[in-house]
Amino acid sequence: MSQLFSKKNKEVFFAPLGVDNPVTVQVLGICSALAVTAKLEPAIVMGLSVTVITAFANVVISLLRKTIPNRIRIIVQLVVVAALVTIVSEILKAFAYDVSVQLSVYVGLIITNCILMGRLEAFAMQNGPWESCLDGIGNGLGYAKILIIVAFFRELLGSGTLLNFRIIPESFYKMGYLNNGLMLMPPMALIIVACIIWYQRAKHKELQEN
């Protein structure tokens, strides 16, 4: 049991949540961060979907890594990911149809998510199933963390709501407060991500370039 939660495994899990975040440090998965963060709900669902798919895909590829011919490894990885994405997409349509409609084609585009393919190639192909599972969950949650932060500010300042519940009191609007429509535009997501990157680099000196 102690080996399952060794220092190395803890680092594999926690590093993507902080100093090695796939979005703010590796600058991966930016496209979906711009596209699905106008509202908090789809951002949460997208983050959890990527987490589940990354974890399961990592485990499957890790189990198969010694039997996959090198020349077709990318094809095998894509087939595994496509199968998992299809399952997740059908589950969303069955149990969260409105969110599925909001996410539109972006669930399908998880197949080409740089974070997902990067972890399969860089980690799952060289490590065991348990370590690969931790890596997949850690990177998925690191990705979800950024999406949720961005969506929190965009929905709150752009619509005055969170999860479609009114947060900014009606009295504020009567006094002249206006929602910032710019927050609902994709470029604002990029600006918020840039602010998060700035904060993270200021906090962690090891991320600063010499």
C-alpha cells in the first residue's frame, strides 16, 4: 500500500495541479479553454470528461504498451481515445443533454486534445497502469482546475450568475451596474489564462526563465 502512494506517485498526481499544470505551464488544451468557459457548468463537465477519458486511456495504453507495434502506436492510441470519447459523449446525451448541446463538437474534439495524446505518448507508454492512472487523473484535474477558474470569472462578471443562479443582486443593476459583455467573448478567456500564468510564474521561481 505504501508503494501505491509513494513520494514519486504523489508527485505524479500533484505536479499537474500546480507547478506542472498542462494548461498554464505546458500550454496545452488552450482551444477548449477558450471555447467552453463562458459558463461554469459546461466547463465543469468538460473538465471531468477529460479527466475520466485521460485516466482510462492511460491505463489501457499502459496495459497494452508492450504489445503495441511502435509503427502503429499512435493509431492504437487514437482508437482507444475515440472509443472512450464516444462512450462519454453518449452518457452526456443520455443524462445531461442540455450540457451536451452547450459543449457541442468540443466533446468529440477531446480525441485531438494535446494533453490527452501527450500523456499517452510521454507517460503511459513508459509506465505501469497505476502510475498512468494517477498521471491521467492529475493532468485531467489540472486541466479542469483552469477551466473552472476561467469560467467562474467569465460567467460571474459576464452574466452575473454562477451555475445559472443569480449572484449579483438585482439592487446592483438598479444602481446602474452592467454585466461586462466582453467577458463572454473568447479573447477574455485567453486574458484570464494569461493572468493565471503570470501569477503562477511569480509564485514559483523555478518556472521563471533566466
